[in-house]
Amino acid sequence: GKFSKSRGVGVFGDMAKDTGIPADIWRFYLLYLRPEGQDSAFSWSDLMLKNNSELLNNLGNFINRAGMFVCKFFGGTVPNMVLTADDKRLLARVTVELHHYHQLLEKVRWVA
């Protein structure tokens, strides 16, 4: 049925925390499921399916491919990088954006 805090139907922040499921998995799932103009339906089986198929399988596949690439082309060792001025500017900008993103996540954590 529809979530209703007064009737105790649904999973709410305090209940999600008590499941022991890491916050990043909840964040992934909620962003994956986010409504685009209509209500979303939550189910435990769908959370498990998305976590296993989308997050773990895809992430695991990416990590495996990256490792195979490093082994095949670089003898199993990631070579040292020489960063250009453009690389350094990009890294500085990404660092600023990530810092801002983390600040916003922390605000949400304390507001919720």
C-alpha cells in the first residue's frame, strides 16, 4: 500500500538506519528510483535486485575490466602520471565541486 507514517506503512529514515543497510546503498537506490513526475513504488525485493544487478554487478564489472586492462597493458602496475597544467586545473575544479557536494550531503543528513 501507500506509505503512511501514521499507519506505520513504509520505510522511513529511522527505520532505514536500523536495517544496517549502508547509507550509500540507500542513496543509490533512491536516486535510481526517484520519481519523474509520479509516485514511485518501493519493495524490498526491488531494492535487493537493483543493488545486486545495477550496483554490484556493474561496479564489479567495471573494477574487473580496469584491473584486466592494467594487467594486460601495464604489467599489473598503474604507471605514474605526469599531470599537465590543464589536468591540474581540472582536478582542482573537481575537488571544489566534490567538497561542495559533500557539504550539501551533510546538510541533508542533519536536516532529515
